[in-house]
Amino acid sequence: MRNTTSSTMTDRADGGVSRLWNTVVGNDTAFLLARANALSLSAANAALEPYGLKVRSYSVLAIAVEGVRPTQRELSDFLRLDPSQIVSLIDELENAGLATREPAQNDRRVNVVAPTEQGRKVFRHAREATQRAERECFAALDARDRARLKAMLSTLSALDSAPG
């Protein structure tokens, strides 16, 4: 169980719910990951708002800007989203003039996502904003701990499926 007498935890506890940290859920890995994710997503979405993006559309744009020319299926698999969600995200990026669908070089029946010049420009600014938001959101961790957290999350995220 979590020790809520710690000033750090009680200072971070919101609106009288600090006693809930002493429940089983307060020490549950899935809950802690979900809560940290919710806090991180909220901060990132706020940072991305001026650019007309949210974390999911930003992720698609960021991958496209890397020049890897992802297919819609690859994006669906990598981002763990339903293909229809990917279609909607790409539609949003296209409507904003940030990305286009282009035929794949090796199979013209398959579309890949490519950034526009405007998409590259918006991405650069959005990337700076998300990096600032990340530093602020995870300010309780020093640089070494943030790097370790990213490495652990990367390991976990690369797993194809949860143990059954």
C-alpha cells in the first residue's frame, strides 16, 4: 500500500481523494499506468491544441514526417487502433492540409501517408510543444528516471500481446 503521509503524495493528491491511494487500486500497475497515461495525454493534448492536433493525429503526422511512408494497416497495428480510426485520423490531417495519401511504390493498391510541407512545419512546432509538456508532466522525475521510464515503457509497448 502507498504511504500517504509522504508530503509529495499528499501534495499531489487532488480534491480530497488522497485516502484512495491506500486502496488496492492505488498500488495496481494497470491503474498506475492508466492514470499516468491520462495525465500525460491531457498535458500533450493541451499542448497540441493550438496546432489543431491531438495525440493520435500528432502520432500519425510524426510517423509520416519521419519519411517511412507508413501504410494505413501499419499505422493501425503500431498505434493499436481500429483501421476505421486510422482512416478518420488521416482524413483529419488531409483536410487540414498536413498530410496526403499516396500510392505505395511497391503496391499501388495500398495507400501510404506522406506529410505536406505545411505538415512538416506544423510538426516541428507541435514537437517542441509536446516536449515541453512532457518535461512539465514528468517534472517529478529526474532526467535519468525519465530515460529509464521511457526504456521500460518501450519494452512493454513492443510486446505483441499480454500474457494470457
